[in-house]
Amino acid sequence: MAATSPTQAPVPSEVVSRRPAVVIGRSAGLLIGLALVGFVALLSLRFGAHPITTGQAWNAIFDYDSSSYEELVVRTLRMPRTVIALGCGAALAVTGAVMQAITRNPLADSSILGVSGGASFAIVTAIFYLGITSPYQFVWFAFAGALIASVLVFAVGASGRDGATPIKLTLAGVVISSLLAAWTSALVLLDEQTMEVARFWMAGSVAGRPLDVFWVVSPFLIVGTLACVFLGHQLNVMSMGEETARSLGMNTARTRIICGVLVVLITGAATAAAGPIGFVGLAVPHMVRAVIGPDYRWILAYSVVVGAIFLTAADILCRVVLENGELQVGIVTALAGAPFLVFLARKRTVAI
Amino acid sequence: MTMTTPDFAMPARKPDDKPGHVTIRNRWFAVRLNYRVLGMCLFTIGLLALLTVWAMTLGSYRIAFGDVIRAVGGNANEEQNFIVQTLRLPRVFSALLVGAVLAMSGAIFQGLVRNALVSPDIIGINTGASLMAVIWIAYGFTAIWLPLAAFLGAIITAASIYVISWKGRIVPGQLILVGVGIGAFLSAGTTWVTLQFPIEQIRPAIVWTLGSVYGSDWGDVQLLGISLLVLGPLSVMLMWYLRALQLGDDIGRGLGMHLELTRLALIMVGCGLAAIAVSIAGPIGFVALMIPHVARMLAGALSGSVMLFTGVLGATFLLFADVVSQHFLPVTLPVGIVTAAVGAPYFLYLLYRSNARV
């Protein structure tokens, strides 16, 4: 165990590139990414238990004929889950990037840090225990749960001599998540019917979610995500470290609070719409960072695009991978994202 | 200033004769036990005995304290004999044995990594055992091999964590984080398996994943007892090697130890203990994390006698938690939820104090 000092990342010599070639290249990449989002969305409408052609999918959106079975399937089943997957994927990925910047912790993710655990505990309590069924009401529980859990995790994780090291934040998040999961199970344990619903909900899935839940949370998702995207400059400064940021004239406490509020709102909203979906916020920003480098203005924009593609593609995978029945997308993202955590943990910069 | 005379007269003290200790030494092993810690053990065992009897008086059918003691010997009336001997005694024994086994396994892992935040539940070893066990239960394989399957799950997980975090040496922080990642991966697998089955079929497995000693029978007690009889003394004996390892690899090597073999033995014993507990009671959390720490706080650095004390303390704690979960809550809950409710805040407090330097 070496004496731990807050990991001082080497200040990159050229974090922010203004060379026109770089800017044009990255913008073009972003446009290609947007085109891919459209392509994945189309695939998501087409793939599934019932085969649907591109033309039928097109008609279902722009020229809806409710007598056609295929168009009905697209409208009532495929479209909601595609929209939810796109929205939640983008939002979760961007919050992951924001958390990684403000905690200067490469392992930050809303599921690892217990934020989505808090939200889902509050939602399960509201729906199954207090009998609240309207999404207009239980989304507020999600915000409260996410807020309490994240404040607790950061209070405990940032305490002590060394401040918020990745490992302390991770352990605080893991333990608070497991405590909340135990309480959630205790709540649903007594009633078999509730347990049946809750166990699928707790796995995290975008399938079979009513679209009206998504409409309730979409303002938070969209506004929150856009706000995050425009924080790139602040996050660039923050990621140089507390002291550097302050000496550059930044009000770091204010930036932290703004980012924290955005993270809580977005995670609460995404959890209300899709259940706790983990590791999107961990994996996507790291993939993006590996390709385009450490400039947060680009990382955030790319995270939105890649996050949407990632979760939608994972959801398509859920539908085609099993011969009968479906996987829950939360399981796929955990199975794909947890090795990321292992990979990052082996890097010397993270530990310790 | 007078010259101190070199005390040639003093006989060289044999290392066995450290005051306040008793040494058991023979050809194969040597254990030095601390009288003070042995006294604490005896005191806790007394407490545990009282708790055991008290636990058996409670329930929808109340039995008086004296009647419980008579019923254990089979001298009370028939009804009381039946209730105590076939219903309450196995459960009480399972609870206390599971507690002892879990706590000792936690102590081994914490000692091995030299970090108080490590325990088989945090670094995913229990998750590995429980994934195998859930598969075993869900697909209806023979129940008799369940402990072996859980052990295999635990040992494969421990080996993967060790191999993946090995980079010429083990850095505790990296090992913990790798374990957390592997644990997340495996628990996603467990969720996947449970979602494949209808609720009526999988409910036992789900309840089991919360950790409970409900419905234990004498077969479970037998298995736990035998494992503890084998692995308990073994882990007490291994404590000397563990302490030598804690001084650093160079000193260990200088003492003529085979380092990787010693580590392997400790990991095998730790995994064995964890797997037995998990296969009987499910992944009961936080006992393995909290109890070794409390024991070290009360009795001092890890040694053979402190290992014994850890076991006794774990037994007392889990039995008490089981009594609380069974009788003193508005609804009956699996004991794993009670230990989480106590253990998670304790862990956060440890983290907050940063006592456990990570």
C-alpha cells in the first residue's frame, strides 16, 4: 500500500485542439455517428420476434395504418423501446463522463456509485409499497432516492485523509447499492406477485415500458443531457485538478454542485424510464476517450451519440440472442461493462 | 553512568516461554495461544451458550428456559422435545456455525491482502459461489453436491481475481476493484439465470440469494460441523504463516516459506469456509467483513487465538442477527437483510474513518 495522494494526472499538453483539421474531422465523425444512430434505430424497429420490413417500419412512423399488424407492432412495442433506449443510452453515457470528470475518478458510473441504486430503491418503494402508479409522481421519488444515495456515497467516499480516491468512492457506492438492494428485496419478498414484477424491473430493461413514463422523464433527460454537453469547457478545467481549476478562476464548488444536480436528475429520470441500467456510463466515455482523446467538449458530444448507439444495439442483441424469450438489457450492459471495470482497475493510474 | 553488565547469567529464553501464552508444539505445527484472548473466547462462548438457549425459547410456541435445557437432553415433554430437537436446535446450530465459518473466512482474506475492506462478499467470491448454487438449485441438480458446486464457484472466482490482478505482485486496491468488477459480472449472470424461470420455481433460489438459515436441518449442521472441524484448526495453524507473509515477501522467503504455496493454501481454506457457508445459508453479507475487524479491535492483531475469537464472535453475531430477524421485526426477514442493515453502515463508518487505509 503506497501512500495515496489524489491522483495527479499529467496536464495534457494539448487537451484542447483548435486546429481546423482536427475540428472538421471530429465534427464529421459526429455526423457519421448521428447517421449510425438513425441506422441503429431503424434496425431496432426491424429486429425482433416478428419480422418487419424497412418499408413497414417507415410507414408505421410516417404513414400509420392501424389495421396493419406489423405497423401496430412497430408503433406500440418497437418504437417505445427504441426511443427509451436511445434517450437513456445517451443520457447515462453523458452522466458517466460528467461524473468521471468531477470526481476525477475513471471508475465513475451511476450504477457503481450507487446513484441508480438509490433511484431504483425509491421507485420500488413508491410503486410496490406505497401503491403509487402515476409516473408523474414516482419520478420524484427517483430523484429523491438518487440524491440521497449520491450525497451519501460522496460524503463517505470523499472523507478521510486522502479525499475521494477511486477505490473509496467505488466501495462506498458498492456497499450502499448492496444495502439498498437488500432492502428492496425485503420489501418485495412477502408478496409473490410484486416480486414477479419487481425482479424483471430490477434487472433493467427498455422492453414493455409504457411510453408515457418516457414522456414524463424526457424533459429531464433532454435538458439535462444538453446542459451536460455544454459543460465541456468547465469539465476540461476541472479534470486538471482542484487547485489548478481554482487558480484559473473557476468556482469549483459551484461547478460540482451543478454537475451533481444534473447527474441526479438524469440518472433518476433514466432509472424511472428503464430501471437500473449499469455500466453504460462507465464503458462509453472510456471508449470515446480512447479514440478522440481527453478534450471533454468532444467526449461529451460523442458520449451522447455513442451511448445512444450502445444501448440500442445492446437492446437489439437482447432480442436476437435467445431463441425464445428475451434478455434484459441491464444484464447485457453489466456483462459487457463489468470487464471494463476489471480492465480499468488493473491500470496503475487508478489504484492506489 | 555505570556500565551495564552484559547479562551472561541470563539463560537464553526459549521463544515458547513468552509470558501470558501457552504453546502447543509438535512435529507438524506450533501454535501459540494468548491467555487473555483465550479468556475472551471463553467469556464469549458463555454468552453464546446463553444466547443459544434463549433463542430456542422464542417462537410461536414459547418454551421456558429450563424446559429448553431439559428438551435438549430429551427430558421434557414430547412436544417440547420435538420442537427443540428437530426444529429449533438445527437452525440455531446452523446460524452459529455459519457465522463462525464466515467470520474466519473473512479474517483469512483480510489478513492475506492486509486490508480491512476485503472480504469474500465484497470481492465477489460469495457471488461466484452463489451463481453456481443458483444454477444448481434452478436446474434441479442433486442437492447433495450443492456445497461442492458452491466451492467450485468460489475457488474459480478467487483464482480469476488473483490471476487477473496479479502483476508481478498483488496490490490490494487493484485486487479489491478487480473483485468488485468480477462480482458485478457474476451477479448479472445470477440475475440472468433467475429470470429464465417462472417465479414459483425460482422463488426458493431468490430467497436463498438473500441469505437465510431458515429451514436448516441436521444434515446442514453435520456438514457445517465437519467442515469447521477440518478447516477451523487448519486456519488457526495457518495463522503463523499468514503473519509471516504479512511481514512481506522477502521476509517470508527468508524464513524458508514457499510463498505461492502458502498463499494457495490460505486461499483454499478461505474459499472452502466461504463456500460451505454460502452453500448452506446463501451469500449472507457483511459478517465476513465486519466481525474480523471487530475481533482485531478487541483482541489485537491476527493470530491463532484471535482467529478462534473471530470464529466465536462471528457465531454470536449471526445467531443474534437470526434471532432478531426471526422474532423482533414486524415481519420475518432473511437474516442476510439484517446483517446488511448492520454491516453496511459499519463498513461505511470504517471507510469514513479511513482506518482501513486503502
